[in-house]
Amino acid sequence: MSEYYAKSSNSLTFEVTKEDQLIGKLTYRSWFTFNAELEALDHIFQIEPKGFWGTTIELKDQERVFLKFRMNWNGEIVIQTYFDGLKEGYLFKHRGIFKDAFVLADQQGTELFVMKPHVKWSSMNYEYQITTTEEFEAIPNKEIVLINALHCANYYMSMMVAAIV
């Protein structure tokens, strides 16, 4: 079991740390866009919406897609990874009404981590505490999956706000 923290230095950049060691960054290009850069494992990946409505989001390096995600009809985010030629599937979902948290589960339904958002009211920025399981720590490219899940949480919250307004 490990603890990670994601902190927003401003409303566009999140830094993810483990034991005060920088794991990676998620940087949005501008407000109200899902385009971003994910920096992890000494590499920078692009995150871009695809399709006419932009409902599928891809993480890629140049033209090679490493990860895709989209929200399904019941508000869960379906994630597919394509690392080292292997396709894996995950489900990212919101849990609780008053105890807000996000959970990442594998295809068998095993919870891999719990992500708890905290609002910093003084700056209106989010911070996240992420508690992972041993199963998650064994995943290849776990840093990319973890930072992308941060993007999924931000995507989920913006889609829910848009649905309310």
C-alpha cells in the first residue's frame, strides 16, 4: 500500500508526489479544455479529445496511443491501456455522496486505489490523496495510469458540473 498526493500549484498544473518525490505532472493547456500534457517516466505524453463530440480522450506519444478513456452511460469512466502491446481495461468511478472519492478497479472488480479530492478554498484548487493497493503497485506504467486517473477525476467533475448547469 502506498500514498500519493496530487497538488495543484495553479488551476492548470498538478504535481503528483510519493514520499515528497515528484512522480509526474499533469498540465492543462487552458481552462475549459481537456487537452493536457502528462509528464511521467522522463517522457511527455499528449492528452487529446477525439471524435466530433470529443467524448473519447486519448493519451499518446506522437501518433501512438497508449491509453483511451470515455464516460459510459452511468457516469463511470472506462479506461483501456495499450502498453507493450497488451490491452488492459479499468473502471474509474465516483463513490459516495458526502464522502466523495474516486475508485479505480480492474476488470475483475478489484479496487486498485482510492482517490480523495480536497478543495483548497483559499485558492479554489483541488488536491488529491491517493491510496493504492499492492495490486496497483505491480502494474507496469502505474505512474501513467495514476496521473491519467487524475485527469479522469477532473474530467468527471467538469462533466457533472456541465450536466447540472
